[in-house]
Amino acid sequence: MATNLNQDPFRLEGDLESAQVGEIYQRTRASCQSGKIPSEISLNQLGKTDSSLLALLLAWQSQARARKQRITFADPPRSVRVLAKLSQTSELLGWDESLEHELDGDRS
């Protein structure tokens, strides 16, 4: 599990469920509060996740916006996009309409 926010792009990897997400949040809180937020966070190496990941991403997004910074969550896995769509947070996370259409068109 990666937690060095000074790396840009920052990469989240492996299985991240509530216990791991809570640990990442604690490890990165000071960096975020001091404005050390990467401009991009890569999500393409994520394994199993749950909705707590969305909470973490939204917290980072909120902290970035509060500092007038922009943060991009790149290459989210399909499972994360589905969670975001169902919880109506896709737009808040900066994921565009093409992801929405991709999910709407895939009935498998």
C-alpha cells in the first residue's frame, strides 16, 4: 500500500478496504493539511476495494479544493466507477460523462 503523497503521480495499489483506507487517511492527513497534495493519483493498480475508498478520495478532493488545488483520480477500475456511479459521486471525483455512458451501455 502506497502512502507517500509527495510522489506525483501518487499511486494507490493493492486491496484497499476500510481498515487499510483508514490507515492511509491517518498517514496522509498531515500532508494534505499542509497542502502537499499530488495533482494526480493513479488508481489503476487497485485490487479489491469498498466504499471507504470513495470516502478517502472525496476527502482528498475536498482538501485540494479548499486550497484551490486540482486533483485528478486517474484510471479508476470498473468496480470503483460503479460504486461512484451508484453513490452519485462520479462528478465530484472528476470522472467525465464517458465513464457514465460506458457503464450504462454495459449490462453484463
